[in-house]
Amino acid sequence: MRGNRFSFLILVGAGLALSACGGSDVTVQVLGAGVDGVPQANVEVSFYPFDRDSVFDVLDAEAATPKPEIPADMLATFGHIRSLQEEWRAKETEWSEARDRMKTLSDEMQAMDPRARGTREYMAKYEEFEQLEGNERRMDSEKVALFEEFTALQDSVIARVDSFKVVRDTWEDEAYADYFDREQSLVIELGQQVYADTTNADGYVTRFSLPGGDWWINARIRVPRGNFVWDLQIDPSQVDTLRLDSSNGEERIRL
């Protein structure tokens, strides 16, 4: 690997001064990347005494060839696929709700006294049922069409995506081959270690007695187009609870 250890340490911060005594307890809660922020169980949360992303930045810069990037037109296609998928799921939900309402109306009308079938209440239910019946047929046709369009577009890029993955994976195998050697050199230089644990059912994990100084919290969860990643710098003495949500992480597309 090109470059030397000295320049590498300067880039990622060889001058970090971390205390070996004492320490602070830091609790992290991982929430979903969506607006709902659902707690995420069994997510690995790592505590690094250096910025892990900067290690990959150095390796990217030292690579013999530029890192393969997803072409813009492929990204646009993925965006269209995602939009169709969301539209199809929304239409399916709408269709399902209409069917549930029809079932409720049908049960209510059947439970009514036969002599009540000419009443205003019965007729209101009957008219609502007929209107829903027409809407349900239309929505069923629309959701089927959306699903077919979504799957056809998805199938159309499979071969191209597979080809890109081969190129990317081959590049990463070479460019990142000595990542763990670099990491080990850093933790030795800094006199610290990397800590990792997994979140509980409520999305929490606690690192006890984390030494003072700068640390980076690293975690990731799967999302439809890849990973939602957190790589946040903290000072343990300044924070006791950190919530990882959509406001302080980023989506990274990963085919």
C-alpha cells in the first residue's frame, strides 16, 4: 500500500491525547432512519478512538485507480424504482382499507333486521358499499399495474447492477486489504482500543468508563437502498446519552 504510517496518522489525528484513567459512561440509543424513529435492537455500536471514515478516505486516495462510483443514470433509475415501490405499497394499503370497510358494511347490513332494509340507515350503508365496490376494482387494477411496472424496471437493471458489483468488490478487496492493519497501528499509537456492543430490545447500549478525549460512535442499519450510517465524534465527558436517528446520520447507497 502506498503512503507511510506517519502521514496517515497526521491525517486522522495522531495528536489525540486520551486519558488512561477514570472515564465516563456513554449510553447510545439507535432509532430507525424513518420519521417514526423505532428503536433498533441487535445493532452493533462501535466506539473508535479515531475517525474510521478517515481511514477509508486515506485508502481511497492511495488506491491505484479511482473508487468505482454508481453512475448517475443508474442512481436515477433506482430513484424511479423506489418511487414506484412506494406508490405501489400506498395503493395496496388503500385497496386493503377499502376491502376492510366493505367487509364491515356487509356484516352490518346482514345483521340488520330484514324489515329495516328500506330504512335510511340501511340505504346509506348500501350506497357506500356500492361506491366502495367500484373503487376497490379500480384500485386493484392500479396496484397490479404499478407492481408490474416496478418489477419490470427492477429486472431491467439486474445485469448492470451485478456487473457493477463485481467491479466494486474487486476494487475494494485490493484497496482496503490492509484496513485492519491500519486500525491496529492506530489503536497502538493512541494507546486505546476499539469497543463494540449490540443494542438491547429498546435500542440502547452503554459503554462504561470510556476514557476522556475525542471518540467516534459508529453504527449502521439496513435500509432499502443500502445502509443508514452514523459516524459521530463525541467527547465522553460532555455527553451521557446520544440518540442516533435520521437527523444525525446519512443514507449510503450500497448495491
